[in-house]
Amino acid sequence: MSEKKGLSSGVGRFFTQLGRNIAEIGTTFKEGDWTAKLSFVIMGFGQLAHRQILRGVLFLALEILFIYYMVSFGAAYLVKLPTLGTVESYIDKSGIVPVTVYGDNSFLILLYGILTIFVILAFIYIWRMNVGQQRRIQKTLESGKALPTGRQDLKSLLNERFHITLLALPNIGVFVFVILPIIFMICIAFTNYDADHQSPTNLFWWVGLENFKNLFSVGTSGFGSTFVTVLAWTLVWAFFATFLNFFLGLGVAIMINKKGIKFKKLWRTILVVTIAVPQFVSLLYMYKMFANDGLVNTYLLQWGIIKTYIPFWSNAMYSRVLIILINVWIGIPYMMLMTTGILMNIPEDLYESARIDGANAWQMFRKITLPYMFFVLGPYLLTSFTGNLNNFNVIYLLTQGNPTSMNLSGGAGYTDLLITWLYKLTVNDTNYRMAAVIGIMVFVVTAVISLVVYRILPSVRDEEGFQ
């Protein structure tokens, strides 16, 4: 109920702010002088008329750049965005040597069309800033005060408004390298961009929700059963890869830190040595060790323990269990080091009071150690869980998602996570449209789990109560 109220209040605030902006624009045009009215068409004219040269030149230059961009580049792509192109490529055989004549490039139309929409939105925002400044100029002149000069504007950008100057370039980088690719990927999910519709030779076009329907449909051409299988294994893997490492690492840390244990530094050093070896080397070595002709099967056969090799990597259940165990071997040292530092900071008075009250070791662990750990490491465990949902290295270096089966479509295997399946769809099958859909689903699953778990974390829900 509270979330619905928050959403409705947010929508209400948006429309309220929109109404205020429209009202202010109307008031500025109605009450402003002729320079303010002309600034609605020629940006920066009002500033130039009132000798704010720097501001006026900037606004006018931005308007000129916008018009040039739209006329020479953006408008052509924006017009074709609804269809993603209509002119197909063909082979011209009129000459001695056949030449491929390229038509519309759907990829570039989609990319630059999205970019043009953002450019238009940015221009509207700048135009609104220009109108807002006309209103402030009018009020300043009516109050008899002097308008800021260009020198004062530059000084402001280097002092009290230095954060705007400092963050301008990083914000542009975030838009170009993060926001634009994400929106482009989302749009690809609503097209038929795949191996048969490759730019620039072939067009691709909008197909609506067809790809999402295909993802959840069950049948010869659907991905429904495969998606459920991969998603279920992804969640199981992330759960065990996070919490098995946590509890075992915590157990190792407790045993090493226990009073009376000798050579504590030695045990910690031995565990830390495993971290010193690059992870990809360790994973490739483990893959070879458990192969059909690897060390494990070879020695088990020589010792007569087994009569035929164990299919560690060709059996789905064996592969999944082995992946989890190998990840435990890799992850315990990290968790041991992290929990060791936290154990040393738990007040000893808490344990002394519990012993006086007659609590045993298990009760002290359950009532003191574990709550303290969850409070401190709760955000890290959530981050680790979401990271394991997208843990590409461990899965791909060990099994490449194998073993595969005729029951799974899209090149997926029984040990594939959503992220490795996405990789296969992109690199192996060139099925960009379904890869984009899987990418959206990865985001949805990660976001939902993160939001739900974050709200119940002790460090978020009851920080004051714990302290």
C-alpha cells in the first residue's frame, strides 16, 4: 500500500511540476518585454540584449548546433526510426564486376534515432533554461539590481558552482557509454535482429512483444522450458555460491580464532595462498583435473575404487554439484578474511554476559555472532548474491555451460546461467534479439531480488535497534 501511495505521489508531483513549468513559460511570454518574447525563437537574444554576452552566445550556439544536427544528420534517422529502414541492399550486375549496393542500415537508424531523441529532449531542457533565465532577468531588472556579468558567471562556475563544471564531462560519459547502450539493447529486444537480419545487407524491423512471447512459450520454436531451467539453476547457484561460502568461511574463521588454536598465522597464510593464484588458472586446472582422463578419474581407476570413469562434466547433476564445491574452495579464503576482521570487533563483554546467563556455544553463535555478522555483512551478501547471478567466469571456464541436451534450445546447457546463455546467443547464434530479451530478464530478476532483500536487511530495517 505504501509503495502504491509513493508511486501515485511521485506521479502527482511530476504533473504538478509540469503544470508549474507551463504556467511559468506562459507568464514569461505574457509579461516579458520584446527581447524575452524573441528569445522564445532565438535563444540567448534576451541575454545578448541585456549585455550578458557569455550566456547569450552559449544559448545561441547551442541552438545553431541543434538546428545543424537535425538538418544535416538527425532528422533523416529520426524519420526512418518507426520502420528502421525501407530500402534494401541489392547486387548491381550492370558492370563487369558485381557490386553490392547497400540500402538503409537498420542498426545505424536505431542507434542514431535514439540518440536524436535524446538530443531533442536535451534541447527542450536547454530551451526551458533559456526561458527561465528570461524570467529571472525580468525580475532582477524590476527590483533595480544589476545582472551578473560574464566574468561573474565564469567565477561562479569555478567556485560555488564548481560541482557543475566538474561533473559535466563524467555525466556525458555516463550517458554515452552506459545509458545509450542500455536503451539501445532494450530496443533491440523489440526487433527481429538476428543472423538472418544483419546490417547493412539486410533490414530488421520492429516486432513488438513477439520475442518476449517466444521466451515464455513452450514448443518447438519457444524458449519457455529452457528459460525456466536456466533461471532455476541460476537462482540455485547464486544461493549456494553466496551462503555456502559465507557459512563455511565464517566457520573456518571461528575455528582459527578460537582460543588455544596454535599457528593461527600459518593457517591463514595457507588459505590466502589460494587467492594469490589467478582464478582463471585455478578454474582451468580444476576442469582438467576432473575430466574423463584427468587426475581424479585416473587415480580412482588405478586404485580400483571405480570401474569406469565418473562423468563429472557430462552429467548435469555431477557438473552442478562440482561447480558449487569448486566455487566453495575458491570463495572460502575471501570470506574467512572478511569475517575474521568482524569477529575481532565483536565486544567480548557480550560473550561474557551470555556465559554468565548459562548460554552454550551454539546459543551464543545464534544470538550474538550470527546477528552481528548479518548486520555488518548484509549489504555485502546482497551484492555477492547479485554478482553470482552474473558470475560468468566460474561457469564458462569450468563447463562452458555444458552438458547440452536436445531438451534445451538456444544452445543452452544444464550449467548455463542466464548471463552465459546470453553470451552464447550473441556470439555463437548471432541471435541478438533473444539475447537482448535475456539481458532484460537478468536485470528484472536482479532488481527484484535486490529490492526485496534490501528492505529486510537488519542493517537497513533496524539499525538503531541493533545499536
